[in-house]
Amino acid sequence: MPATPALRRALAVIATLPLLALAACGYGSQAKDLDDVQVAAGARKIDGLDSVRIGYFGNLTHATALVGREKGFFQKELGGTEAKYATFNAGPSEIEALNSKSIDIGWIGPSPAINGYVKSGGQNLRIIGGSASGGVKLVVNPEKITSLKDVKGKRIGTPQLGNTQDVAFLNWAAEQGWEVDAESGKGDVSVVRTDNKIAPDAYKSGSIDGAWVPEPTASKLVAEGAKVLLDEADLWPDKKFVITNIIVAQEFLKKHPKAVEAVLRASVETNAWINAHPDEAKRAANERLAADTGKPLPAEVIDPAWKSITFLDDPLAATLDAQAGHAVHAGLLDEPDLTGIYDLTLLNKVLAAEGGATVDDAGLGAR
């Protein structure tokens, strides 16, 4: 099959890397600013910007950002404008960084994007592209839970009150006919808000009987003896649902559309490269995780986790609208007006230029 324009462009990145100055690699916070692909000498700045600040999580569901950073896709497209990065553990902190202008563009889950948009009255962000689908599972202690009905009465971890997985689990529990108070987590099943970092220890100690979590946390729990009881993808049409979006500050989008377009072009190129080179992309993502967190994921965690995530440019807008409905149903969100949350103009420009199909905003674009 002939290479697509996006793939040809992505492959060209690898060829250009020897021409770029690379600093020494290492671990720890200091290394985060030293081990990235540097700005090419003499390259032209985009929109006159010295830098574009990009945020993401240290999760495999953010692998577009991980790989795009590690392999230099973002820096290549930004030319003489430096790609700077910030990593986050939770959506609210990334939204706060976007609001305070500490970052310009970010990779983030659907629930934080919805909450950030609604709480600002639709003034602080736009979703400008998709990044990933899937990668969320209900994993359980097989000695305590052997079927879906056994989940009733058990303690199930979710990462954070109101986060994407928390909303999904509350909605699923309601569909089983179980009553749960969303705020306290108490009810027919106990929802225990447990940070992804400590979920494996909570599972080992017996503090939770299972968890509804994203990758790689789900596979970390499986490595501790848990079993996958349900893959959330099986609950969605075509087994696709948005797990990671790309957001931008509205002011930055208005003032610097060329820079935003460059980042989106890099994202499209990265996804094309990931899908053409899954094993190499997995290694690149793990190398970035090692640099950001201090250690790589072992094979027994990253291999199954990677297989459950689909990397794509479509933001799957209809599924975000459904997820907002789930939050309303759970009592965590008043009925929102999401009209205007999407601006896919630049993404569709990039996709059309690459000869790809454009994507739809499910009626939630600016009017």
C-alpha cells in the first residue's frame, strides 16, 4: 500500500533527526528540559512565537503526545518556535494551567474538557482534535468477583471524583439498576476514588476489590493478579469512544492559528507513524514515560495496554456528548450547553491537505 502524505511526512521526521542537536538523556525533572529534540538552527518562528507550551499526562492514552515529543514531530512542525512541555496527573490541574496561560495546548480526557468548558461559560477552551479511543477496563479480584453481578456490594476504585472513568463507572452501575450517591461514592457498590499511582497498592492491600481505570493502570493491576471483567469499548457503538482530546486556549487559537495548525499537523503525522510502526511507537512512548516518571513500564504491562488503545485524529464528538449525558445522569453535572466546544476547522484543513477524510463535530461546533 503506498504511503499516505501524513505517513511520508512522518517518516521524514526520522530522517531529519540527525540534523537536530540532541542534548544528553537522563531521568528526573531536570532531564525533562534537556533530553528533547532542540530547535533547528536558523529555523523560522511560527506566528513570531518563541515557544508553544504543550501539556499532557503520563498515560498511554496520551501516547500521541508522548511519541510526538519523543520522536520530534512537534518540534519539526514548529520550526524555530520551541516546543515546551508540562506533564500533569489530573485533568483539573491541566485546565487550571490552560486558564492561567501556563500552557497553550493540551492532551486531556473528555470529562475535564467538558467541565472546563462549562465552568468558564464556554470561554476558556476549544476541542480542536482527537487523539485516542479505548484503553479503559474494569479489572477485578477474581477471588471476590467472578461475574458482573458480583460487582454489587464491592469496593471499586476510580481515579478521581467526576473524572472520565468515574463518570463511566457511575453510569454503568446505574444501568445495572444499582443506586450510588455520586458525591460520597456510597451505595449498592462503593466507589473508592483512588489515584492511578496508588491503585496497584490499594488493590494489593485489599482496600479495593477492583477498579475502572485507564491504561496502563488496568494492566498494572492485572500484573498484580487482577482479571479484566469488562472492556469499556464493548459498551460503545463500533467499540469506539473518545478517551483523549486535544484542547487549546481560545485566546491562543485566535491569536496564533498557524502555531495551532502546526501542532495539529504534527499530531496527525504522529498518529500515522504510530499506526504504521506500532512496536517502535510503543518503545518511543515507553522511553518518554521513563524520562517523565523515572522508570519505563515492564513488558507485561505495556504490551496488553498498548493493544487496547486506538490512535486516531477523529475526536468522536458524538461520544463526548454521550459522556456529558452520563455525567448529568450521575448527578455530577447540570445539563450543559456544549455548543461551541469544538472548532475542527484547522484539523479538517490538515486532514484535507493530507488527502484524508474530514471529521464531524456532532453539531457542537461554534455557530
